[in-house]
Amino acid sequence: MADHTFDEHVRKETVINVVINVVINCTIIWFLKKDAGTIFAPGEHGFKVDIFATAFLLFFLMSLVVMSIHRAQRKSGKLPAFFPSEQNWRHRLLGRLPYSVWILALGFGLFAMIVFAPITVGLLAVAGVTEFTPGGYTLFKGIWVAIIVALMIRTIIEAALVKPAPLK
């Protein structure tokens, strides 16, 4: 059994997931766009399309990994105590969702694509951002990924743990 609290565990997981995802995303975007010149908002290779694709893929893949790890940790007793609460609206909602990690990950990917991506693209449009240099875009994506991962990691972990394994 773990000797730290669930909140401490979530803080540690937040830092780990932010760092890993920022490094991966910044590396990918840098190698894909470093020689591209100016990166414009519209178009097939524009940053609008990239933001939508990144939002979906980031949360789909991260959710698959994080939820699978946390379910295995719970099963092996290596996770701090976590107690779902009927008073917590997120726990009630998560308890109604399917148990499948794949379906939950798909849901998190779609959620990020329909919530985080449009908000991001909209804020960039309101700010008048229509282009990035490759370095500027890499920096922007790193900050953006850090923020959205930090916002969602607790919910992803709780999604893995709220619902007990179905009886076989």
C-alpha cells in the first residue's frame, strides 16, 4: 500500500504527465515544422488543423496509458486510497460511463477536440494570431499542452478508479 495521500499522488502524476507530454509534443512539432517557415492558421498544414488533431490524439493516447496504469496500480495495491464520493458530481458522472478504457479514452479525446481545441483556436483568433514561427509555435504548443494536461489529469485518473471492475 502506498504511504502518501491520493492528492499527493495526483500532484505527482500531474507533474510527470505535464513534463512527458510537453517533451513529446514539442519534439514532434519541432521536427515536423522546423523547416516549414511561417506556420499559418488556415489550410491543411495550418495550426488550426494541428490543434484539433493534437487535442484528440493527446487525450486519447494519454488517457489510454494513464487509466491502464492506474487500474493496474489499484489491482496490485500500489495506489493510495481513493474513495469515490456521491457528493462529487464528477464521480457521479464518471460512475455512469462505460468501464472500458478504450471507450473512456475515445471520450476524453473527443471532449478535448470539441472543447479545448475550439476554445484555443477562438482565443488565438480573438488575439489576432494568424501565424507562428516554428520556434514560436513549438513554445505555444508546449505551454498549451501543459495547461490542458494539468486541467484534466485528475479527472482522467478518477475515471480509471471510480467504477470498480465488472464481475466476470
